[in-house]
Amino acid sequence: MSIMRRMSDVFQQKANKVLDRAENPVEAIDLAYQKQLEALQQVRRSVADVLTSEKRLELQASQLQASQAKLQTQAKTALQQGREDLAKLALTRAQAAQSQLDGLQQQVQQMRDQEQKLELTAQKLQAKVEGFRTQRETIKAQYSAAQASTKVGEAVTGLSDHMADVTMMIERAQDKTQQMQARAQAIDQLVDSGTLDQIGIGSGDDIDRQLQASVTDASVDSQLAAMKQELVGSSAAAPRLTAGNTADSLVVRIHGEDQYRLAPGEQSQIDQLDQKLSAAVAGDDETAFGSALRDLLNFVRAHGELVGPDQLATSAVVLPSEDMTLAEAKALLAGGQVVEAGGPSGATPAPSA
């Protein structure tokens, strides 16, 4: 084998391998289907061309028939007028027209036969294209499913390059983490045993640390006892809390805001707003809940007297803030935090200001 032939074989092998990797079966099938559609279109154009030629021949035959009939009429007229020579000339031309007409009719018949063959070919090709279209969709679906299954399998088993890199990074991270955990445990063990001492102001061995801990505990206990004695001695001077729900007023706190003192006559209006709020909670209506809560809070702000910071009062009712959601309210009620008798069911009691 010559050098040039061997080089040609090697080049073809390499090129075939590259083309095989670059070739996409789905694109190849689509190209084949496109070529079949183009072939079918070409056959249809050929049928149209043949039919056009056939119609032109039929038109020429019609013209020859008309000319022949005219010549026959002219021959008869010439004989009536005694012009035998003109009659003979007309009949001669009519005979030539008949010969041409016979040839045209043969060509028309040939065109019709060719048209029928092309139409039959077009029908067969149409059926073939439709069958290939169904087969194309099936092959594309099978290839896509196989491709997806291969990618998933490579990802799960770690055969893909990306998953292999991820697996290696995870293994390295786990190794470093375990090494760091082991080192931390070793250092803690050495510190606890006194083998390693802490560096800094508080450095010392384990015995020093235990002695220092005992001194610290004693100091803390003495400071705590002194603080308790100070609180007991100053309890007489502390301000006293006023009742939040007396016969004269009702103290309500809005969570995150201030306290308000309401007149006893406002209790009925609060009960009505509370019933509206309870109905929204029972009906699981987020919009109605937000509207009822805003109405209740606005009523307390508008009709209540603001309690000053220097007046400590026990809140009979604590209302939630305006941004509370229906889900939070239901969770609060489900947890058993309900209001005592005489307060809104959507609020929570508070024992202190």
C-alpha cells in the first residue's frame, strides 16, 4: 500500500470519528424528512408542468379542428361557385390539418399517460413521507428518552465529569472536616489534662483554674445576696400598680404600643367589634379578620384615654398588633391563650403593665 493511500485512509478514519461525534441523530432525521418533502414538492411541480403541456396541446388540437371545419366549409362553397381548384386547395389544407391533429392527439394521450404515472408516483411518495413522519417522531422520542436516561444514570452513578468533580470535592471537604474535628478534640483533651496551658493573662495550670473558679463563685453569691437585700429594703418606696379593670374604667394595652383607658360605656361597642373579629376567625377569612382587627384597634385609639408612662396600671386586655395574621391568631387561640370573661376573644390577658 502506498504512502498516499495510507495517509488517505488515516485521514478518513479520523474525519469519520469526528463526524460521528458531531452528528446528531435527531437533526439527521429532520434533514432526511426535509429532503423527502422537497422531493414530493418536486413531483407535484412536475405533475403541474405535464398537465400544463397537455392543456396547451389540447388547445392546439382544438384550433386545428376549427381550422379543418373551416376548410371543409370553404371547399363546399368553392364547388358551389364552380371553383374546383379552390375546393381542391381547401381540401388539401384540411387533410394537412387532419394529419397535424392526429399527431397532436397522440401527444396529448402520451401526456395523459405521463400525468397519471406522475400522480401515482406522488401518491406513493406522499404515503411514504407520512409514514416516515410518524417514524421520525418515534425515533426522536426514543433518542430523547435514551439521552435523558443516560444523563441521569451518569449523574447518579458519578460517571459524568461534573459529578466526578463534585464527588471528589465532597470527599476532600469531608476529610478536612474530620481532620479538623480530630485536632480540636485532641487540643481540648490536652487542655483538660493540664498538658497544654492557655496563653494570656489567665494562663495557668488546671489546679489554678479550679481554685479561681471557687473564688469567682463565692464572689457572685455575695453580690447576689447584697442585691436581694437592696431590693427588699427599697420595696416600700416602689410605685404601686393601679387596678386595670375597676368599676370606672377598662385599661387596654395594644401590643407594641401604649395603654388606653376606656369608659365602662364603651364595653358594648368593644363586644360588638369582638364578635365581628371572632366571626372572621371562625370563617377563616383573612380579609375580614384584618378589617375587624383594624376597626377594633382604631376604636380603642379613638375612644380611649392614653395612659401616661408615670401611671402604672394593670392591663385588663392586651390586643394584638395590627400586623398579626389570621394564621398567627388561630395558632394563638389553639395554644389556649384566650381572654377572660368581659374582654375580646381575639386579645390576650396581661397580668402587668
